[in-house]
Amino acid sequence: MENEFWRNLYDEAVANCNERKISDSIFVGSVSAVIFTEKGNIYGGVSIDTACSMGYCAERNAIGSMLTAGESAINKLVAVRNKEILMPCGVCREFLMQLGKKNRETEILVSLSPLRVVKLGELLPYYWNK
């Protein structure tokens, strides 16, 4: 059952991963992220890549939607590029941690077969803001 849930999150992230050009300076959708919250909601986001470093990651885009809906606690996170599972970058890891101490327990998908997840706290074992 747990594998199926992770597979559904992964499939949703893959479905949202649709790279396209918005303008001469902006591409979106090369990376897609889906988060599952403590309240049982799912939020997705895609990366926004710009010519001058003003873009941001898919994880933070999904988090923005979650925050807009009044939530801040994340149970699970999946990020993908071209169907490949990705780990959050350092900035996203820090951002997730700063949202609240509960997010230390956020499970992040590493692989589907075999199923492997890692907790955010394991990626930042010596977090500065304990």
C-alpha cells in the first residue's frame, strides 16, 4: 500500500514535468515536485529557470501553493526531472527545515524499486537551528 502511494505521488510529479519556453529568458517545468501534507493535501510545483538567476526550484513552488492554502507541515516529497527522482537542493532543504521542526521528519523519495525514502533530518543531521 505504501509503495502504491509513493508511486501515485511520483506519477503526479512526472505528469507535471513538462518543460516549455515562456519567453526568451524563462523556461519552466524541467523539474516537478509534489508534496503531501500533514493534513492530507497534495500540492505540486515546477521549476522556473531564468536567464539571470531569478528563478526557483519546483519544491519551493509547491511549498508556495501549500503556504497559500494555510499549511506548513509536509509528510512526503517527490521531485523528478525526465522521470528521474531527484533530491532537493541545499537551498530547498534549508527552506523545508525553516518552515518548522516537524518537517525534519518529512520523507523524501529516493527510489521506487526498491522503495527507499530518507527523512529530511537525515539529509541535514547537524542542522544549525535546532
